[in-house]
Amino acid sequence: MLTFLGQRLIQALIVMFVISLVAFAIQDNLGDPLREMVGQSVSLAERQALRDEMGLNDPYLTKYSRFIVNALHGDLGTSYFLKKPVLDIILDKLQATLELVFGAALIILFVSIPLGVYSAIHPKSISTKIIMTLSSLGISVPVFLTAIMLMYIFSIELNWLPSYGRGDTINVWGWETGFLTKDGLLHLILPCISLASIMLPLFIRLVRSEMLEALGSEYVKFATAKGLSLQKIYYQHALKNTMLPVITVGGVQIGTMIAYTILTETVFQWPGTGFLFLDAINRVDTPVITAYVIFVGLIFVVTNTFVDLLYGLINPTVDITGKGA
């Protein structure tokens, strides 16, 4: 296990190095931040002086080396517009984003597994056909369209749920959460459903496919021949092996959902990192953009490593070290 962790740490460092190179390289192609920061009255000479002062005219290697040195000390730069450390800004907005992702993950978990298992156990039922049809439609509908549709129906027409913002929050050990207030929960419903709609059809089909494969395996046939109850065969034997690929895909998709919050947070004006990233692009706030790309990359690396570790806990026969028998 320690050898595996050491290998993954080295791989993670290499991946993060490449991500930082890419994130830093795109800065010069996003536009001129000074154009957004200063007015038309500022002369060309003053603009050049500001660029020198901000280090924008330095060579790429000089800027990147300075960034890496500062990053190793926990400094990812300072926002040009908010005038605050970028790391503090992202961590502050991250609470809202993680709350949104957590709510969406709960919906995916408690909807996809029961529906997927039911569809596998009853493959020819009318309910299964309806579930599969709806999942096919769900895959083809983009998240922003789902968000707009939900907002129109439940906020504008029915006036049941709020259409934007985060709502009331309370501070729990330094964490601002809306899960513990009625208004906060009401504001979470539509954004969480919209975000969950990206992955929910995929997971329903994945659970069904893996469950069907497990039900047709030899060990299930043997358990049936032994006279074990169907409930025990379905939920103790088949479902356990079904969850391995589900966990794999789920771990990868956590990072994807965080990236997809850009669209969801924009539609619902949710004050998270996705909305912050889009605002930074509009303002050409390159320190925020670079830090966000690196941060999302870090989440992908951490979740993938965590998923590999879960492999060994759920199924001891999985060789996570890759050495073989």
C-alpha cells in the first residue's frame, strides 16, 4: 500500500506540473487585464509602467518560475480586481460549490442505484422501458437547458422554489451551509437537480448494465442453485460487484461535476467557484483563472487516487499495486 501511495504521489506531482504549465501558458491568450482595470484616460506610457510593475512584460519562464516559487509557499497570486489572495477567494467560494456537488451526488446516489437495480431485475417491465427512455432523453439534454426548464416551471409558473442565489446560511465550525436552513434547502433544490441531471442517466444505465452482467455470472448461478434467497443474491452478491465500476466512474465524475458547475451556477447565480471562474474570464483576472484550473486538476488527481484506494477496501482481490499475482 505504501509503495502504491508513493507511486501515485509521484504521478500526481507530474500531472499537477503539466496542468500548471498549461494553465499558466494560456494566460497571455485571454486578453489584456489592464484593459479591464484602467480607463481610457490612462496613457500608453502609464499602461506600460503598470505592466512592468505587475510583471506582465516579463518572459514566460520568469513569470512561471516566480509563480511556482510563490505557489510552493501557499501563494497563488492576488486577484487583480478583488485585491485579495486568490487562494482565499477560491476557498471562500468553494463552500458553495461543494455543497452543490454534494447535493447533486446524493440525488444521483439515491436515484440511480434503485432505478438501475430495478431495471436489471425486471428488464422487460413497462417501468424499465420508461426508465430507459427517460435516461436516453436525459443524456441528450444539456445541463443549461434543464436548468432553464426547471426554473421556468417551478420558479416562474408555479412559484414554488427560488430561481437564483444561495439563500440563508448558518455558520457551522467555520463552514457556511444552507443545508440547515429552510431557505437554504429551497435554494439548493433546483441547482442540485440540474447538476445531477448531467450524470444521473449515465449512472442509471451503468448500474443496470453492471447488474445484468453480475446476474448472468457463474457465482450468481451457483448461489441460485444453492437455494439462496433472491434478495440475498441480488443485494449481497450481485450488487456488491456492481458497485466497483460505479465507484470508478463516480470518482472521476466528481471532478467533472465541479467543472460543470460553471453552467449551473451561471443560470442560478450560485456564488461558487464556477461563477467566480466565469466572472474572472470576463474580467481577464488571470491569477484567478490559473488558480482555478490548477485547483480543479488537483481535485481530479485526489479523487482518482481515493477511488483506487477504495478498490482494495471493497474488493480485496483487486491488485492496486499493479504487480499481479
